[in-house]
Amino acid sequence: IDLEKAVRLPLSQAKAMGNHAAIIQITRHKKISINNREIGNITNFGQKITPLFVALKKIKHQEDLMLTGNKKNEPKNINIVLDQDIEYSDMKKVMHTASLVGYTNFKFIVRGNY
């Protein structure tokens, strides 16, 4: 992008965000891991991924034990790492399942070109 001289871009906060969030990883073979622990696979049945839902519920419960008051009801952060060959429909299933648990602030981890 060629920016106009008068345009000043804000600094990215991306590296600062998501440090204390769970990390979902999906391989090209649709294997799901959370925080480096394999939990199951994405299937072609339905929009909710049951093993992911169950694992995220456990993590959220542990996180909520450390929170007080209304902070338990605030949207949770989640980092998502997807193989580049994952189909959009599978990414939507991951996001849908995470949002059912309360993880609605998504950060996608990608490789930078810098």
C-alpha cells in the first residue's frame, strides 16, 4: 500500500493482546488441540464441535474461578491457529463453538511477512 503523506497509522496492539488466552490449533487433517493438548477432530456433523465445546467449558470454569464480580460475564479472548488449507466452513464451526462457551474475542495467529 502506498500511503498518503498525511496518513499516520496507529501502532498495532496485536502482540500485546491475547497473551493470557487459550490457544486453539487446527491441523490440515482437522485435528484440534487446545494449549498444545489434542482433544479431537472437526467432523462434518453439525455446527458445534463437541470435544472443543467440552474442553473450552473446562478452561472457562478455571478462568472464572480466578475472576470476581461481573468479570466472569465479560467476553473471553481466544487465539486461533489454523492450517492454511482449512476450509472456511470449518473455521466457522470453531468460532461458533467457542462463542457458545463465551469466547467471542478472536485473535487469528498468522505468519507475518516482515
